[in-house]
Amino acid sequence: MQIYLLRHGIAEDAPLGKRDAERALTLDGKKKLRGVLRRAKEAGVSPHIILSSPYLRALETAEIARSVLAPHAQIVRCQALVPSARPEEAWAEIRLHRDETQVMCSSHEPLCSFLASYLLRSPSLEIDFKKGALLRVDVESAAAHPRGILRWMLAPKLA
């Protein structure tokens, strides 16, 4: 299974009186995100399912990913991808889709970095996961404890 971890694009500052979960992507954030996703499409990224945090900026990121990469993809909201979630919770959600070849997760920091480290069985690994960055980890099985291989990471400045 190819797992794609996609950190949401640049979001607006928290507007007065709004919750953090209601922050939307900025125009610049959407533009940079599309650049990363176009490069990913050239690399064959076409997920059948996109798991997304229910936060607005992650859902908007998932929608843009679907429009650029895979118009047929289903977007599934899941609490296991909110910023404060644990990597084990996210992995349990991903494992529910073990029959898919490509699964994308639209999420936040610090979860993106923690989940990548967890998938790679390297808990002390530190990753500079920029907004709008995309990372691919391959796992051979959906075992209780993943054993992933880092294939690549694409940052917005490279797109």
C-alpha cells in the first residue's frame, strides 16, 4: 500500500471568534498546494480514497487533491487525523482501507510528522513537514505495527 501524507496548505490566521477548526486555506496556500499536487500527478499519484481531518483547511486540501489527482476518489472525514491525534489512531484508520493501493491522508502538524515516524518505525525521526508538503511511505502489509519505507517527499518550494 502506498500511503500519502499531505499536510494542509497555508491557512488563514484564526479569525476573532472562530475556532481553529474553522480556518480556511488562503489563496496562496491553494496555489502552492496545486503546484505540489500537479507534480505528484506526474509521479502517478491517484488515490482511491482520501482520509481527511474534519478541520476546514484539511477538508479543503482534500478537495483540491481530489480535483487535481483523482476526481473519482472518495473523501472520508476522520477524527484520527486531527492535529492532536495519536499516530496509532491514524494507522488504525488507514488499516481499514488495506485493500486500496493508494491511500492519502490530509492532516496537520504535529500528526503528519509523528505518523511518518511511526510508519517508518523510527520514533526519534524529525521531519520538517511544511504546509502543503506531500510524503509517500510504502507498507507491505496492514499489520498491527507498520513497517514502512520512505519513497519520497515533495515540498512546495520544489513544485
